[in-house]
Amino acid sequence: MSDYEITESDIEGMMHYLRVFHPENANEGYATEMLQYLKATFHRMALTDPDALDKLYESFQRTKTSP
């Protein structure tokens, strides 16, 4: 995979999300596993369905250009 390493800041951010939306899973281990899963999912998407990744990118771009 890429050289990207999950940081403590990433884990804290994910834990914040989990505390708000899924408090039953708001712990460091779960947050780390979820980040690893998302990283692997994006990597797999890039290899197997680049069009879906492009759609995600385009959706993100719309948020950057919207007022």
C-alpha cells in the first residue's frame, strides 16, 4: 500500500466521530481498526473500481467550489 501511516491525530479524529455517532465503539482500538479498514478500502477501490474513486473525488471537488 502507500507510505501513509495512521497518526495519533487521525485516531483522535476518528474517536471523536465515534463518540458522537457510535459511542458504543468509541475506543482507540476500534478507531484504529476502522482507519485501517478505510485505508485498505480506498486502496482496493483505486485498483478495482477507479471510476468510483473518481466519483468520490468529483463529489469532494463540488464541496470545495460551493459557496
